[in-house]
Amino acid sequence: MAGYSILSLKDIIDEMGEDFTREILSDFSCPFNLDVERFLTRRSAIDFAKQSISQTFLVYASYKNENVLCGYFTIANKYIVVSKNSVSNTLRRRLKKFSMPQDGKMGNLMIMAPLIAQLGKNFTNNYNTLISGDELLKLALDKIRDAQKILGGKVTYVECEDIPMLVEFYSSNGFVRIGERTLDKDEQTEMCGKYLIQLLKFID
């Protein structure tokens, strides 16, 4: 996508060191989703990148002859369990082609798929206006598409709070709701509600 530069957080850490990396992340602000902000600014993104738990990518845009951080996304290699009654028969048959051996519960499908674990825009100095949510999500999907050309796979998924605006955002970008996941104890202090909505998308 023209107009944006995507930098791997792991590459920045390796080339410039953690102190420099923490400094460039410290100005990131996302007041409408504090989980997204805390993940990037409070070491989690750095630690997860170093441990290869997930990989974060910083998105830069040109602003007044300077490249500024306008957003980021994080991708993790996970698996998702699709329960028997959570999707239509048509979608279930399509997903079964990509499923691993069943998880022991009758009819459930277990699918290895990249999780778009974080997706957020930087509201510092109104840099969030330099990229739309749709554009940021497309950049994440493009990165997953490139990885799946090498590793295989045809699906990705997201988890979001049960907020109509969020669910509609992903639905309008081709994601289909497939179930819910109960929040872990450490997540309950960061998010509203007791569960996350899970949505899945086929990568063309």
C-alpha cells in the first residue's frame, strides 16, 4: 500500500537496542483502547518480540516532511477452536479443510491460524488521522498473506470486546463471527465484560 512504511519491531530492537526502541514507543497513545496502548508502551511488545511469542509491526506515514508512527499491528501464531454449533454448515465444511485432529469434543474443529492480536492507531498529535482503520487492517492482512505463501494456511482471526462498533468494523472487512472466548484472569482488569468475540476471515 503506497504511502506507508512498515518496520518490524524485532528488527529495530536488534539494530538499535531496547532503550532506543522504548523511546520511540513511549509517545504512542490510544486512549480509546488502553489495552492496545499498554501492550506497546509497557514492554509487552518488546518482550514478546524477543521471545518470538508474537511479532509487532510499526506503521509510519509522512507528515510535514517527517516519518511519524501512525499505528501498529501485532501478529501471533495461534490455534482457534470452532465449536460445532457456532457456525453454519456451509462455513463448517469449508473450515474442515484446514482443521487439525479434533480436540476431543464431538464436532469441534481446531485450526492453526495467525491471530491479529493487536491493531491500533496513534492518537498523539492526531497522527491517527494519517491512516484509517481499514487501511491498517489491510496492512496486517497483507503481511499474513505473504507469510502464508511460504508457510501455508488460508485463514486468520481476531478477538475483540463485545462492542457493536468493533464487531461491525471487522464484519465490514470480511470477518465472520465464529464464537466467544472467556477472558483470562489477567485480561479481566484490562477489558470490559467477561468474554471476547472471535471472528475469522479467509485470506484470498
